[in-house]
Amino acid sequence: MPQQLKDYLKTAEGRYTLLHERSGTSAYNPSRSTRLTFASLPDGPEAGEYIIFSLSASLLICRYNNIKQLPVRTIPAGGGAGIVPTCHDFCRASDGFDLLCGVSSGDVLLTSLRGQIGGASEGGAAPRSAPVQAFNDCGQTDPTRCIAVHWLHNTSGAAFIAAHASGHVYLYHKGVTEAGSSRDSSRQSTPRGSSPARQPVMTIHATPTSLTDAVPSPNGAYVATTARDGLLRVHDLATGVLVAGFQGYYGGLLCCAWTPDSAYVAAGGEDDLVSVYGMSERALVSWGSGHLSWISRLAFDPWQWQKPEAGGSRTHLRTLSGNQRTQREKVYRLCSVGQDCRLLLWDLIVPCNLPPAFPSSSSPGATPPTKSSTPALQPETEDAPLPKENNPASGLGARSSSGMLRLPILGTRSTWSP
């Protein structure tokens, strides 16, 4: 008999139940996978929370509190047969252009969420004025599929990255055109194929193989990429220099995600494992085994983590398994989704005596970590590559029934289990 689908999740802090469900209207297609983006508008007639998701050849905008209703806006990708939206991201911007969308033709479209919603008729028909700007218009810079778009943190919606299947990551600034001049981007809309070429301000040649994901760090210093060659690479966004990375246990890596403080980056893919890499340790610190098929997406929960106060560290977020913990530690909540149709939640527990994340290589006074600074997690030699036999069965990834991932303290082993 098929396994019954659950409509709730049990965690250490309580129980999460299903709020809304929207039935699918098209068959699953890995080249047209659905992506979700949450957006919030603070004031005006369009004020509220929204869910933006791609379905087939369109981008749909629904109100968060009732996604069963017809979308308030349906945006077709356009441009010809077979062109579909592949990724999107939202960030409040001073000029109103806050919604990014990458498409399979390589174009990156920038529009206003408020402008798209405002004036739309019932059923999601197009409003009279919906401004759209095009980057990499008609594949002028890179004609390959756009696999990820992300706003850069702490830029107020002024800069973003776009990653392509060609293996390149491009950094764009609003208003920078072909000649490097600036133009006012507020409320301008130009026909596709006729706008001045908006050139990237930086190009990072991440990999000679196909990229599968790219995510900038919350502190704006790095960008992490995953590729079909099974490597996760971390580049410095200020210089484009490769500063860190690791190779997956088997096959390609398909996705990655940063902790809210940029201290760790997680990756998953065709080896069915979730791997966690430490920027301070410059090494893999743990694996997670629980999926039965390829891992599709990863995300750290920003609400189940709190920044340590300046000059000190915080105590444990909560009591786990009914036991009061006296050790001061940080807890990160990680969510993983796989092609086995499983959604798993993990707790990454890190003792607060571990050093902070390694600074950007472009920062003044940046120095590499030393063995004395991280005796528990540092590899035996600074330049030694990760040994292939460091697999979950023989090292950091031993299974446990604790439901947690704990980074190792001196003399112990890390364990985690969903």
C-alpha cells in the first residue's frame, strides 16, 4: 500500500500543521520544476504577503493567506515556444523594481511586484502598465539557461547575481549599461530586444561544467556554486577568486544553502547526502544521511536561529529531548527536500567556543585559519585534499537516533539523523 502523506511535522519546539494546499495542474517535469518565493509589500492597496511560484510557462502570484483562489497575477515568460521561468527572487527596492525572474532562454527579467499586482483584473490579467527590464536580453551575454538569480544582501535591491548553465556567474548593478554609464531605472520599461545592453560588472568563471545552483552568502562576501562535476566552490564576490570548496561523495551536487551568519554552507545532490562545510574550518564538518534519492533543494530556517549578542554568545535555543543543556551553543535549522518526496528537518548544533567564520579574502588583515584555532575540526594537514574514504559510514556522518547534527568537540564524533 502507498505510504500515507502527512499534513504535519513534529519538531522539538512543537508541531507544524498544513495551512493551505494547492493541487498541481500539470505533470512533473524536471526542466520545469516549481520554485517558491515569499514576498511582502508593507503599504498601499497591494499591501500583504504573497507567494510567487513558477508553473509550466508562467510565473504566478498568489496571496499567502489563500492560495486556493485564482492567482492575482499570471506572468507569461513569453519569447517563444519552450521558454519557461526557471528561478526568481524578491527583495524590497527603493526604485520599486524588486522581482527578479530568470528564464530558460538566458534572459533575466526585472519588474515591480506592486506594478504587476496593481490594476490586474480578476483572474490575473495583465495590468495596463507593468514595467519590465531585461538583463542579458535575448542572450547577448550568455545564451544558456539561467539556473539561479539572487539579490545581494545589504544592497537594498541595487545588485544581484545570475548564474547560467554555462558555468558562469554574473554580478549586475542596476542602471549600468553597455558603456558602463548609469541610467535612472525607476519606472522605465523597454521592449524586449531593443533595450541598451546592461552588462555585468563582474563575471566569475565558476566551472567548466554545467552549474546547478548558485547562492550568495548573507554577509555579501561570497557566492557558493554547485555543479555537475560534484564540486561545491566558494568564490570571493569582491575579487572573483576561488577561496574554498569540496567534492561530494558521489555524482553531481544539485543545490546549496548558507547559514544566516555565513559560517557554514550546506550542499546536496546525487549522493543522497547533505554535506556541511565550515568557512572557518575550511573543511567538511558533517554529513547527513536520511534521503533515499537525490536532494533537490536546501534551506536554512532564518526564524529558528538568533544572532549571538555582540561580545558574547547566546545559550541553547531550546530544550531538546526534555534535557536541559548547560553548554552554550548555536543551533541552525536546516530543511532538505529530495526526489524521494521527503522533506527532512535537521538541527545543526555548534558549540559557541568555535571561532567565527573566516573573513573574506579581500578584507584587510584576513589570515587563514590555523590548527591551533580549530583543533577539533581541522584536517591533519592544511593542504591535504578531502580523502574519498571519508564517507558517512567511516567518519563524521555516523547515524544517530538523536534527531540532531552536532559538530564534533575534541574527542567526539558528529552525528545526525532526521
